[in-house]
Amino acid sequence: MQIIRHLADLRAAVRALVNTGAPVALVPTMGALHAGHIALVDAARARGCQVVVSIFVNPTQFAPTEDLDAYPRREAADAAMLEAAGAAVLWAPDVAEMYPAGFASSIEVSGVTARWEGEARPGHFAGVATVVAKLLLQTRPDMAFFGEKDFQQLAVIRRMVRDLDVGIEIVGVPTQRDDDGLALSSRNAYLSPEERIAARALPRALGDAAASIERGAPVAATIDAAKARLTEAGFTPIDYVALVDADSLEPTESIESPARLIAAAKLGRTRLIDNLAVGNVKSM
Ligand code: PAF
């Protein structure tokens, strides 16, 4: 696996991958890799792709109050995992390579960013959309793979790619979970042992709520019950638990078209998010 830090070298490496005749996939990450990221590489390889993985802790998607400096960085361990998973290229630019002096552009996606993470984290999705657009244009892959764990992010990226005629297939990969159901996330490392046990209430509350809604229970009361369960388990504040349309992320009471139950809440100092498909039509 080649480790590349400069754009000109990335372009040359991708040209060589294209010449093999296989499709090229990009898996954008911020490092601190876990089995959830490796599932993205596996999904790309299962589609017959040569895989480029980017690791870039993108400063523009962190609010001033968020954990940019504390965000875990362990490139050597990440590179070993990617090598074992069969990635062809690790694209690991530094901040000056991505945002040289004078950088002045930003991509704003409206609508789908208006609520939920967009409301809780002002500026976050402009940072994500801009860096993902850059990574897509730098690599120009056939496909790019993102986890469904960040469901709103996936919807924002799909919207941007559609709106700007980017012409790259965006593939969502199901969330990977620990044995007790907790979604894998780099942020789980911040949980104390007691919090880690309490955290399993999040997937359980969502799973039970999704099943109730599928059986026809009223949506608002079911969501209230899920919130009460989270509060009882020690989550505070609960930023949101909501049933949303899987494409627009607007609140919905219907599961006739693809819907998603989404949640974000804090346990101690760690903010956790999760989501589940609800209804008969499970995918976006
Ligand atoms: O999901 C992430 O790790 C990041 O938001 C992404 C897509 C790599 C953009 O920095």
C-alpha cells in the first residue's frame, strides 16, 4: 500500500490504478480506524474496486468548542489495518496541502442540513461537504463509500453529488456494531467503563421504538418513551430522537417510503449518535 501526502503523487497513483482496468473507490475517513471503517474497504473490494482511503482530520468540520485537538490520531496503526484490508493507497495530506494559504471556498447544502446535526453543530456540514467535494475531485473515483452511522452526513453528500453533477456513485454501508449493539465509533473510546455499559441503552431504545412503529404504535408517544429510556440510562441532554424521511431528513409520521429513526444524546462528556431503518422499505 502506498502512503501519499501530495496531490500530484495522488493523481499519478490513481492513474496507475485506473490503468489496471478495475474501478477505483474512495473511502474518506478521519483516521482512528475501527471495524466500521474496514467494512467500508471490504464493501469497496467486494465491488471489485482498487481502494484509496483518505485520512484527514478536517478542521473545518469541527466547531470551536469541539474536540479537534483531542481527536485521536494514530496513522501507523491505521496504515497497518488498511494494508491488511487490501487498500491500494492511503491518501494522508496535511492541513496545508488541503487548505493552502488563500483557500476561500465553501460548499453549503441547504434543506437536508437544516435540522438535527446541522442544528446542533453549526457549520459542520459545510465543512464536511467542502472537504468531501475536494477529496472526490482530487481522487476522481468511480465510487465513494460512507457509513450509514452518520446518516445525515450520507444524505448531505448524496444531495451535493446529485446537485453538482459530480458523477460518482455514493455507496452507503450498514453500521457496524459491538456485540451489545452499540454502533462502532471513534468516540466510544472516550466512554468510561460504566458509561460504555450504559451506552447500550441507545441502540436498544431505538430498536424497540423502530419495532413499535413498525407494529403501528403512534410515532410521537413511541419517541417520548425512547427518550425516557435514554434519560433513565443517564443520557443528558438528548439532542433529538426523531423519525425522518430517509432522503430529505424531514420529520415524518409515515413509514410508507424509506424512513429512519435517528438520535443524538450525550453520555457524560461524549456525544453519541445512532440511527435505524424503519418500515418495509429499508434502504435509501
Ligand atoms: O465521516 C467522517 O469521518 C468525515 O466526516 C469525513 C466524511 C471523512 C469528512 O471529513
